[in-house]
Amino acid sequence: MNRKTYWYALYRGDEFVDVGTLRELAVRHHTSVKTLRFKATPTYAARTDYADTVRVYKLGNFFGGEEND
């Protein structure tokens, strides 16, 4: 069975930082997948100011380079 792979964009304020899966972003930015998953939630957005915070946005799900619905 194939799993869907979700891609995420990492921003610091208005500045684009990186794009990739949660696992890839966690390795490259020395943090945990759990932390990045939390930073993608509306709760994190409500608790923090927009400027100078790291935000994670879910872009979509892809498998093998092609988009899955």
C-alpha cells in the first residue's frame, strides 16, 4: 500500500526558508517532526506573533513526483 507524502513550506515571518517533507525539514533544521507538525497548526499561529516566528504550511500530497488526490 502506498502512503501519501505531504510537502511543507517553512517560513520565518515573510521570508521563505525551505520546502520538503516533515522528516527532511526536521533533519535539515535540527528539530523534531513533532515540533514542525505543531508549528503547522492553527493553535501555534494563534499563540505567536507573525513576525520572527517559524511557520510551517502544508502544500499538498505527492507520490513519486505526481500529485495524488
